[in-house]
Amino acid sequence: MKWPVEGVIGQFAIHGAYLESRPYGSGHINDTFVAAFSHAGTRVRYIFQRVNERIFQQAENLMENIQRVTEAAAAKLASEGVIDSTRRALRLIPAKNGRPFARDAEGRLWRCYLFIEGARTYDIIQNPRQAFQAARAFGEFQKLAAGLEGPRLHETIPNFHNTRARFNRLQEVVGSDPKGRLAEVGAEWDFIRSREGLVDLLLDLQASGAIPERVTHNDTKLNNVMIDDASGEGICVIDLDTVMPGLALYDFGDMVRTATSPALEDEPNTSKVCMQMPMFEELVRGYLSTAKEFLVEGEIDHLPFSGKLITLEIGIRFLTDYLEGDIYFKTKHASHNLDRCRTQLALVRSIEEQEAAMAALVRELAR
Ligand code: ADP
Ligand code: GN1
Ligand code: MG
């Protein structure tokens, strides 16, 4: 058996002959594989994912969320008469026993999706139009999620974007310094500590009722939206593990973090990192094109701030993981999490330098 996915493929309801598989994508949490099958001579591909149950401790609840969200998306597309609906929403392939996942011989949880052909994800933004398309798609996704019927979704990771909790956790780890790495990160910790005042702002607005809880995606990285190769359209939002109650601003903030800089998230040369205004402008335009109808004033006012906050938050998380010995995010080399932290902090700085102009732009576009 070449890849672990081969041990579980037979459990899914796929009517074809297995051809081959390989690892796929650049996610930091789950293990993703693409597998090809022959369906009476036509090659059809599927995505298989082994869910990280150290991080998602209630993975069956998570799969229940995903099943509900993908079924709601499919129903909406069907009601609109959309022909290529299986390219516009993730489609789960059930296991032969009818469940939306299967467990392998080691008891590990796998799921399977139809592979969306003729589209791809990008780790770096290519042009402003892509920013518009990604933001439009995530806004559309939030609209869909708002219409979800039934009970509140499971919180797949409690306090996921609770920036106060993220800050406090870092402070604790700085205090215990379990791997003796603190001496290397003095500048980064100073940078973060001097911005502690930011971490409560959205939580306070939420507590005061100025901004509402919604069902949000919570991981709106640019590479979690598929862009159509032919049309350039943002056709499908993917990576639904963290779809749960949250703030719309967390989603917008992560778009700013991942779709405005010309550098990779782990770029070692931080002088390449910057918030590019044309990308931000198209993010705002794209997001408002779908989300303006439901956003409240407190949300629109904090769109620029959310980019700064979420970038700081992910910087905090990368630094925490570095100090803890790289136990959360997948890493490829010893300073990987530290490099990632540094790019986040460089981006925070770049946003700070342009925050007034970003706010003026949002006011103009939201008018
Ligand atoms: P992770 O949680 O590890 O980021 P993702 O669900 O984002 O995992 O998947 C990783 C990559 O696999 C994505 O960036 C995308 O390129 C690709 N991918 C995921 N689902 C599909 C799909 N249904 N069709 C085609 N490609 C997909
Ligand atoms: C992780 O799974 P992936 O790679 O899309 C992480 C996000 C971070 C991101 C940073 C469940 O996302 O929260 O923003 O890495 N997902 C989880 O790149 O922690
Ligand atoms: Mg992903």
C-alpha cells in the first residue's frame, strides 16, 4: 500500500475501479489525497481527507455540520436550476454504510468529496479580480449559512477566534517556555504584547450587541476557495471544518490576511510582505456585493480592523506553536512556525501604516 488512503477507499460508495492516488494540497491540519478511478473507461477523481482528530476532537459532530451545510448548498443550487451544481458546492460521497465518513483499520476518520475539475486554489493572490471573486464567494457562503435551518451548529473548536484567549495562551507559554525558545523571539513577543489592547475589541462589540453572532466559515484563507480556470470566477468555498457560529469579521479579516500580500504565508524575507491596497479594495467590493444586504454598521466599520486583528491572531498562534515545539501546525523545517509568525507581524505593521486609508476606502465603497 503506497498511501494510507488506499486502506479506506473500498469503504466509500464509489462505482468505479481504483487507479491511483497521491497526497494533495498545502493545508496545515488534515491529510488530503487525490484518487483517480475508472468509471467505465472515464477517469474520475475524488478528494479523500483524513481528519486530524487531535485538533478536531469531535470529528463526527464536525461531519454532521459539513453534511448539513453541503446539503443546504446543494438544495439551494438545485432550486435555482444551476446545472454545474457539483462544481459549486462540495459534494460528500457517503460510505457504503450510509454515513458521511468512514474509519480505517486504525480507527481514523476519513471523508470523501467529488473532485472539482477545471478549477484550482492559490496560495498567493494573482490579481485584484481574484480578490473580488474570493470575497464574493465567501460572502455568498455566509448568506447561505445564515439561512441554515435546524439547531445551532457544533463548535468544532471552542473559542477558535477568541483573540483574548489566544493572547492569554501565548502569555502562559511565554511564561513556561517549555522548549527554551523564548530567547529567540523577544522582538516578536514585544510586538504582540504592545498590541494587547486590540484583542478584546471585537469581543466587546459582540458582548454589547453592536455586532451579531452568525454562522461563519472561520478559515477563509485564499486557498480555501476554488477559482474556475476558464472564467476566473470564485466557484466553490471549501475546507468546511470550522464552519460554526462566529463573527462575519473573522471571515473578512482572514481574507485580508491571505489575499492582499504578494508573499507566501511562510516567506522568510519579510520585506516582501505588504498589504496591497488594490487587493483590499477588490476584497471590499467583492464582499459587499454579496454581504452588504445583511451586514450591520458595526461590521462594515470594522472591516479594516478585522484584517489587522486576524493577522495578529494567527501570528499569535504560530508563535505559540513555535514555543510549544510545533505540535499544532504541520511544519517542514525547524523555524517554520517562527517564519510564519514573522510574516504575520510584518503584515500587521503594513496594515497599521495604511489603516486610515483603508477605512476611508471602506466608507466610500459602503456608501
Ligand atoms: P486543509 O484543511 O488541509 O487546508 P482543504 O480542504 O483546504 O484541506 O484541502 C486542501 C487542498 O485540496 C485545497 O486547497 C484544494 O486545492 C484541494 N481540494 C480540496 N477539496 C477539493 C475538491 N473537492 N476538489 C478539488 N480540489 C480540492
Ligand atoms: C489552518 O487547515 P488550513 O491549513 O486551511 C488553520 C487556520 C489557520 C491556517 C493558517 C483548524 O488552516 O485556522 O488560519 O492554518 N486551521 C485550523 O494558514 O486551525
Ligand atoms: Mg484549506
